Amino acid sequence: YLNPSKKKGYVDVAFWLSAHLTNYNELLISENRKVIKSLRYYSLNEINEKVFISVLKEAFSHKEKGFYKRS
């Protein structure tokens, strides 16, 4: 989902199934969150298409799974 913050001037592209995401984990922000991680952008120029599309594809591939990773 998209989470805009007018006050702080960014938009988070957030993923609720973050436990299943492994690509570009170092770029995913979990600030003050337990489950959700996001890609944070302050401008359109910051969007790295390769990263954005890769994370979207990975999230889509796990769409049938739940919030938490089960062993």
C-alpha cells in the first residue's frame, strides 16, 4: 500500500508480508513497525526502477502467504 506523509515529505510503498521479502532487504524500512516494511521515497528521482520492480515481483510471488513466516 502507499503511505504518504505530508508532514515529513515522503511516500512509503509498504509491504505487509515483509517477513517473506529477501531482495534489497537493506533498503526496506521498518521504522516503528513490527511487521510492515517499506521503500521510502522523497522524490520521483529517487526511485530505482530495478529495485522497485524486483521488490514488487517478490511481494507478488508471496501473495498467498500470511503475515509471518512459518517454519
